[in-house]
Amino acid sequence: MGEEKEKAEERMVDISLKDLSVKLEEFARARDWEKYHSPRNLLLAMVGEVGELSEIFQWRGEVDKGLPNWEESDKEHLGEELSDVLLYLIRLSDICGIDLAHAATKKLVKNAIKYPPNVL
């Protein structure tokens, strides 16, 4: 089972938001969960996951970039919680009819105009 899981993970390394969206839709449909995936429910579920993510950092103080002093198991747990937030965000955007990749790209452009680099 472990080898099979590793191979599946390797196949999904370079996956797009659209690919994740399709997988999430298929996952929900296969379990008949679509009826529960209202914008409100997905948002509340995502907020719960953000809370779980926050707990990981709650008593650590400032943390160095790259998490050099963290145990691998802590980093794995962090990755799982970050993934939960991302997956709910993608599903929420789909249910709301928002192309998240397009919206994020537009937002980056807007921010670049709003906050130009300091030119000396």
C-alpha cells in the first residue's frame, strides 16, 4: 500500500488548480456530498481548517523561513493543514463560479500597480 501511495503522489506533483478542481468535483460526486457543498458550508469548513493551521503556529513564536528547527512530522502535519485550506478554497471558488487562477492573476497585476517597487 505504501508504494502505491508514493506512486500516486508522484503523479500529482505538478498539478494545476483546474486539475485539483476536477478531482475535488469527482471526489464529492462519488460520495454524494455535492448537496452539502454550499458556499456557506464550504467557507465555514475552510475557516475551521484555518483554525487547525493556526494551532500549529500558536505557541511557537516567530518561525524561521524553511522551518529549519521543525521535526519532519510537524512539517508533514503543516502540509496537510495547508492542503485542507487550499482544497476548500478551490472548491468554494468553483461552487461560486470564480476562476481562482484568473482572479489571483488579476489581483497580482492590480497589486503591482497599487504597490509599485521602490525606485531610488
